[in-house]
Amino acid sequence: MKMVVLYEFFYTVGVLKVVLKYSADCEKHDPEVNEDTEKNFTELLTEELKLREAEALESQQRADMALLEAKKIASQYQKEADKCSSGMETCEEAREKAEAALVAQKKLTEMWETRARQKGWREGVAKSHTNSQGNVQAA
């Protein structure tokens, strides 16, 4: 940023020197005019430099504000991403627990069906027996 300001400053100085060179012929004969011209030249350069510096400072402040806003937005997105990751982990843990519970329930069901078969239970008989008990209780 400062390099650009310096380049523009030196460009301005160069332009002013050219202008002064052409007007130098008029000033050579009058030392007072020559002294006034140098003072004006210095004042112009100083004013130009201050203007460029103010512009550069303003530009830097806008860039700083934009960077700060970008960091704020990035932080918000990161928080949302962290929440999402946490939710996914919780969901995955719950799915794993449910899967383990289902496997355990299937084993328990298999064990009870095995015991029932050993005691003479048959699937078709149990259904008709349950239906007949339901009819008796309803009556």
C-alpha cells in the first residue's frame, strides 16, 4: 500500500518538476519569484503527500474492517460446523446403541423360542390356542 503511495508521490513530484522547468525561464531573472516558487512547490508536495497518506490510511481501515468481518463470519460458520459434527456424533452413538440393543433383543427372543420348543411349543398350535383363549375370555 505504501509503495503505491510513494510511486504516486514520486510521479506527482516528477510532473511538478516538469512544470517548474518550463516556468523556470520566467523565474531566473527574479530571485523573489524563484524563492516563492520553491515554497509553493514544497507546500504542494507536502499537501499531496498528506492527501495520499490519508487515502492510504482510509483504504487500510476499510481493508481491516473487511478482514474483521470475514473473520467473524468464518467463526460463525466454524461454530455451526462444530454443532453439526457434535450432532452427527451423538446420532451415530445412539444408532450404535440401538443396534446393540436390537442384537441383544434378538438373542433373547431366540433363547425363549428355543426353550419354548423344548417344552413342546409349536408356532401353529400357539396361535390357535391364543385365539381359543381369546374367544373363551370374550364369552
